[in-house]
Amino acid sequence: MTNEIKDSIKVRIRDLNLYYGNNHALHNINMDLHKNKITALIGPSGCGKSTFLRCLNRMNDLIRSVKVDGQVIIDEKNIYDKDVDEVAVRKRVGMVFQQPNPFPKSIYENVAYAPLKHGLIKKGHHCDDLVEKSLVQAGLWNEVKDKLKEPGTSLSGGQQQRLCIARTIAVQPDVILMDEPTSALDPISTEKIEALMLELKKKYTIIIVTHNMQQAGRIADYTAFFHLGDLIEYDETETIFINPSEKKTEDYITGRYG
């Protein structure tokens, strides 16, 4: 591997297997996720996309029956090593969920909560600056700057999702995971979130689960097709959509099943 290619890789997954009790849900996944790119994970429901996504920040650790084998290497360190704290992993690898889930706090507190809790910042003008910067990055500042004390839950669905993105980037993660972040949103809000992702990839590596094939085509640099716990094909998005190497991929892309 040349240094140039090595430098472009943010996350390396090697021989990753996941079990829910006796159910072998992910089978020997190997892939490299590229720095400052958007990677879309596609495939039919129940194929392992979200399970795989949650392996990247150890969210599956919260499920008692789960067992994970293999490596997820971020910046040369396997996040499953015994000396790695899973809370620290989740700070570096932020997550945005399908349903917007703002805390039952003010807009300001939603963004400031995690940086204050992690000791990244103290209350005062530095915190104010961080909240503003995060909301600007999330494309929300102009809409909320005059109502920062109002509850986050008072915002529209699309605004709530952008608030959740602001909350995620406030702790300055390396990687942002998004699990179908626009599936509960209207087309205009979806368009705003997609434009935001294209802007955010300048600073962050983004991995998104999506059921929306058109969305993957619009925003993703790379696309991975999962089926029944297997990674069937992973390549540049254009290749996956126009000239896939696997018939199963072609059948899914063309709507023969899924």
C-alpha cells in the first residue's frame, strides 16, 4: 500500500464478525473507509447495515447478547483493544440517528452539554463560541440564534436533525455515523441535510446507512452493498451504480428485489 493510499484511509475493518447470541449477523467484513469522503451503506432491510454502522463506535456493546470479533482500526488503533474506553470511542465517532432525538433541554444546552461533560470547554464565552460555531457548521445558526433558550424539541423535524448534527460535531469527532438521517424528513429538509453532509465531509469522514438509492447516488463517494450479513461489493459509487461486478448488486440496484 502506498503512503498516499494509506493516508487517505480513516477506518480499516479487518475480519469483522458479529453475533447476536448464536445468530451470526455479520460475516468476515473487510473494507477501508476513506478520509473526508461519504460512504453509503445500502442493502435490503435486515442485511446488517445498521449493525455494521454501530460496530464503528461500539454502540453494539450496549446489547448484552452481542459478541464482536475482528478489528476496527481508526488512525492505526483497534477500537476493540482491551485498553480502549468505549465512551472515548463514541466521542471520536459521533452518531446521528434515524429519528431526530434532541435532549429535553434548550437549543443551547443541547449543543453545549457533551463538550462541558467531557471537559472540552468551560462555561462562558468559549462555550458560547463553540455553540455558535457548531450551529453554523450544521446550517442552523441563522434560524435559531434568537431563540437559543427555547427547547430543542420546539424545532421542526428537519431543524431537530440539524441540531443533532450540531450536537455531534460540538465534541469535534473524527468520524460521523448517520443511520438513515433523512428517512423521517420531508424532501426540503432532506435536501438541506444532504447539502450539509457534502459540506461537512471537508472536515469529517462520514458513513451513512440509507434505503434511498437516489440519495446514495447523489452524495456518496463510495457505496457498500450488504446482503444477509455479507459485504457483497464495495467500490466508488459510480462503479456500483453503473457497472457493478456482482450480479446480486445489479439485481438490487435495478429493483429486482429488496
